[in-house]
Amino acid sequence: MSHSDAELVETNATPASEIAGQGSGAEWLSRYSSSLMGVFGTPQRVLVRGAGCLVWDADGKEYLDLLGGIAVNAMGHAHPFVTSVIASQLATLGHVSNFFTSPTQIALAEKLLALVKAPAGSKVFFANSGTEANEAAFKLARRNSDGKRSKIIALEGAFHGRTMGALALTAKEAYRTPFEPLPGGVVHIPFGDIEALRAAVDDTTAAVFLEPIQGEAGVRPLSTEYLQAAREATTAAGALLILDEVQTGIGRTGKWLASEDAGIVPDAITLAKGLGGGFPVGALITFGEATSSLLSAGQHGTTFGGNPVATAAALATLHAIESQGVLENARTVGAFLRKGLADVDGVTEVRGVGLLIGFDLDADVAPAVVQAGLDAGFIVNSPGPRTIRLAPPLILSTEQAGRFLAALPALLQTAKESQ
């Protein structure tokens, strides 16, 4: 570094801690409303620091994070190994464009292919997010055409992203309608209905897109029988079976993939969220030579996808999950939470696997429960008026889960009294 560069860093760099200390939460939110687009509404809090499963806001209040950035922070906040690998890689080589590759990109592709037990000829495409991975999968589906395959099947309740192709796969009308016309050929069929699936898949079908567990719809798992029927129907019709494991993959369910127990080999899967442990990275994995050859040179691309820092972050996250018993922890703590939730008065149903959990309430008070939780120091999510979703860091302890279970009856009571 030259003398002038060093001088510039010394005089102009502002540490994040100094920025965070420049105002209260209310002051930051006022600045937010005058500078950022309102596509997310008003943020619930201004968060400034995290450690493990805890975060702190600009006013110093502590929260137990039971949402994990919506299933993103697999190893919690500021994991020392993951952050050190990211810093080291950025200090070595940050970005090279897709004209070049890097050892971390190649090593991550090899690691993912091994983890998902992909057959020979399988390949990986790296993106920056789940919606981008699903855009690549949408284009893959379009390429599975012999001139007559134009239909792509998704499920009612599906959420595959908000960019135009991924939005066409997403079922929620409130997301879709303002941006129509969307890419055509997508049909949505009833969730979990095997006969409806078999009736819909024919020789005009290019692909079927499925989430093994629908997260945004309230944590709704597809049965093993449904996934197996989808594999049978698509194979018979020459269609692709594409599994969106953006939210369910990378240990979220206590296994690398939520679809593992179904014993099927899909044609492609998409990953993101927990893959980078908080750093943006997504992936499309194609299974076998036939599917992997559908997208050829020049037919898709990305500037930032698979950059050295993102792939180093993912490698570090996968190493930490493997070396620290995280999959077993997700299974154990998830089972503890689900059992405890089932015993809470006012909870009518509990769904999910591992640390992706949804539970229904006996009244339309879920948004009020979210607010009561924040006031009490818990971060949860309400994907529906009667549903609460939990997707905490996979390192959540039984003690931390127990704290939430102990507090939940009071949160439900506060929520009902506020209505």
C-alpha cells in the first residue's frame, strides 16, 4: 500500500461501530424513510451487532434471533471462523469476473456435488441469491424443449422469488398482479395433491418446480409419497424435476437436503440462504450429463456469481456445519421446540423438520405475536395471520429454545389483549 493509500484509509474510513453510534433507532428509521425505497415497509428495528443467536439494536436492546435472517445465518451472527475466512479471502483476492475462475469456486462446486451425492456429469452454476438460482433453473427448464414443451408446473402456495421468471413460478397474486404479463407457460396446481400432479404432467411439460417444504406459505412439507410421485411422473413424461431447496437446504432440516429421505434423484436443485452463512451466494446444481448440457456457453451468466469471497464464505460455512455437529443439533433442538410448542395452550398445529418450524394459533394474532416478541426480546416471523415461522441459526441451544417456549404463553396473551 502506498503512503497516500494508507493515509486515505486512516483519515476517511469510518468503522461500523462508529456509524451505528451516530443515532437512536428512531433517528435511523427517520433517515431510512427519507433515503430508501419503501418496498419492505418500515423496518421493525435497526440492528447494529450480532453474536451467535443474539442481536442488538441501535438502542442497545438484546434479542434472541429465531428467524436467522429468514433461514440465512446458519452458523449464527459473526461466527469467528466464517468471518475470518471472508476477511482473509477479501484481503487476498476479492473479485475476478466470470472471465476467470478461482480455487475457491472450483472447490465449492466439487464440495456441493459430493454433499448432494450428484451422479457423474453433474455441474454447478453459482449465482448471488435464491431468486437468481431459480432464474437459472427457469432458463434450464425452457431449454428442455423439443418444440412442444412449453408448460412449467409449480404449486399453489409456492414462493420461488421476485424477479420476473421466479415471480412467474411464485403463486401469490399480490406479488404477481402488479407486474403482469409475466413469462408465460406456468401453471399452478393444488398443493400436495398427487392425482392433480399426475393429471397435469404430460408430454407438453418442460419441468415441475417443487419446494420440499413451502416456507413462505407457513412451513408446509410435501410428503415423501408426493416427491416420489413427482419423480415418477416427470421421468415418464420426459420433464425435469427441479427442487427449490433455497430455504430448506444446507442443514436447515437437520440434513443437507430436505428431500433426502424421499430417496429420489432430481434433475436439478437450487440452493442459497444458509449456503453462505450470511454472505450472498446461490447455486443451481444440475444432475447428470443430460441435464447439465441444456445450458451451454453464452446462454446464462452473472458478473458476481461464484466470486472468490462468496465461495470462500460458503466453504467456511459448510466446514463449520460439518465439524461442529450442527446437523445433529438442528435435529435435536428442532424436536425439542416442536414438542414444546405442541404443549402450549393456543397453539393448534405444529409443522416442520429440523429448525424450520411453523405453528398455527387459535386466533388471527400472529402479527401481534411478532410485535409482542420484539418487545420481549424475541425475533420471529408471521407468514400468515394465524401462523408463526421459526428458522433460527442452526446453532440454537436447547436453553435458548426453552427461553422462547417459556415466554410464548405470555406473548400469546399479550397479542390477544392487543386486538
